[in-house]
Amino acid sequence: MSALRSFLEGHASSQADRARRGNELEEWRTALDSLMSRFEGWLRAADPKSALTIDRIPITIRERRLGTYDVEGLRVRLGLREFRVEPVARYALGSIAGDELGTTIRDGWVNMTSGDKGYVLYRSKRDEGDAWVIADDRTYEPRELDESAFEAAVLNLLR
């Protein structure tokens, strides 16, 4: 087989990989948009007097499986205090204390950080929808991500 033919056949199979990656990336972007929208909704409901400034911010991620791509995160400000919600990776190897899965591939990783304090969020895809856990980045004690867990993290980050 000629070198050119071999090269082109390899390229053809990589086109199929690109289509698969495109589907995975679209699914990940949809999951992130849903998460950011949920956070914005919770923050606005807790802030009827608009003390917070909430902005979507561009985040560029580089992953071996998906290449380089852009998504959105959040920047939340209260006076001089600020925290960010920043997607890190679609594919992540993660472990949280007490998790029956142990160290396993996660279906998404997002950080919430004010610089001096932070939280890690891991996503698990399930038939009934995404499940997220949140853990303080110092103790790694997990909590199911719900409005109460989110509010506790926001209070800690803005204090």
C-alpha cells in the first residue's frame, strides 16, 4: 500500500471520529447550558433586589478526546467579592470521599472558585437525567447538587 493511500485511509477513519466527537461535544454543551441556567435561576430567585452581577463568560477547554472547544461559565459578583463557575473537562477521572463508585471516569467536571475557596462538581449521566455532586475542594465531602447545596457553597464563596 502506498504511503498516500495509507495516510488517506487513516484520515477517513478520523472523519468518523470527528462526527462522534461533535455529538459528544454538543451533548456536553447542552448539559453545561442547563447547569448554568439552573444556577442563574437559583441566584436570581435568591436576589430579588439585584445585589449580584451575574455574567456568562467564555471558557476555552482543551481535551485529548474532544480537542479545543469553547463553552460558557459564570462570573458572579457581590461588591468586591467574586466567584466563577468554570467548566474544566467533559471527561474527568474523579474520586470523592465516600463515593461508592470510587475513582472513576466522570461525565463532566466543573469548578466553582473565588480564588481562595472552591468547590468541584462532577457529573454522572443517568437514564433519568444528569446527576451532579458538589464537594468542597479542601474536604472533598460530597453532597448531591441541589439548591440548598448550591446556596451553601455560594455563601461560603462570597463571605
